[in-house]
Amino acid sequence: MSKRAIGACELCARRNVEITIHHLTPKEVGGTFLPTAQLCIPCHKQIHSLYTNDELGARLNSIEELRKDEKIHAFIKWIRKQPPTKLVKTKKSHERRKKR
């Protein structure tokens, strides 16, 4: 499979969206050969704007854990209602900006 294709997002469940491969445990923290998920671009960008790689590797390394997390819950609820072609801008969360 190429890096991007058309399919269903495993996080928001929208169909006919451009998807990318997301390492559930970031490669940076040892997830190179661990499970991946197919995510639409907006969901993938939102995850990386809200969480550090350390957070993702330590406690948010499954679709189920991501869906349960309160920081991304409202985004998932919103994006599910958007058309597959919707382009979404993301900004780092205030918490992520402070960690620099």
C-alpha cells in the first residue's frame, strides 16, 4: 500500500477519505515495527497537534485509547459530520506549545 490511499479512517470512521499510515506507537519511541492505523489526514494531524510522541507511546497507542481521550473526543465528534473533501487546519494545543 502506498503512503496515501482512499479508504475509511479507523478513528473517525468517515469513508472515501484520503488516508495515511499512523504508527500507534511513534517510531521515535520504538514503534517502527509495531501496529499502525489508517487515518484520514485531519485526524492524523489533530493527533500530532494535541499529543507528544511520548504521550502517544505511553498511553495512547491504540485506536480505542485515542477515542476515549477527552482532548480529541470533541474533534472526532465534529469531523464525523464533515465531508470527505474538507481541508482542516490544525494548531498545536496550548499545552503542547508550553512544553517546548
